[in-house]
Amino acid sequence: MKAKRTVGLIALLASMGAFLFGANAMAADPRNGAKIYNIHCTNCHGSSGAGAMPGMPDFRRGQSLFAANAVLVQVLENGQGIMPAYRGLLTTQEMLDVIAHLRTFQ
């Protein structure tokens, strides 16, 4: 009985940690993120993440990518500045895949 309680407690703590720290139950796939990035993002952000248009962030520097996944997903969902919203166009998992890909530019 004690072992069941311990397993349950560990599962609860892991869930709470995932919620509090923005982790996901499924790992993000940077390879899938690269495919999505190439379709939707390269025109403005460039293939290397350097920013193809004035005012675009340079993802190679990474400061903007230090934010929690949940914050970055919100930006993708709602858009920011001239960037359009991707809510309804991309799933949350696809957005997380793109974020994982962006973090490979550093």
C-alpha cells in the first residue's frame, strides 16, 4: 500500500512541476519544428533565425527564447507586432516544436 501512495505522490509532484515550470507531457520535436518554421516563419525571420526583415528578433542570440514555453506559445497563438496569430493554424504541440527548433539556432 505504501508503494502505491509513493508512486501516486511522485506522479502528483511531477504533474505539479510540469504545470508550474511550463514543461509538457510530450517532448518537443525540433525536426518537426524546422519543417513548420520553414513553411510559416522564414519569410520574416530568415532561414538562420537572424531576422530577414528590419525589427525582427535575432533568434541566434536567444534572449527572447529564455522565456518559458507557455509564454512563447502565447506569443505564437496571439501574434505580436506584425507577426500574425497562429491559433487555429498550428496546434500547441506544433508551436512547441517550433520553439524547440528556434532554440537550436543558439
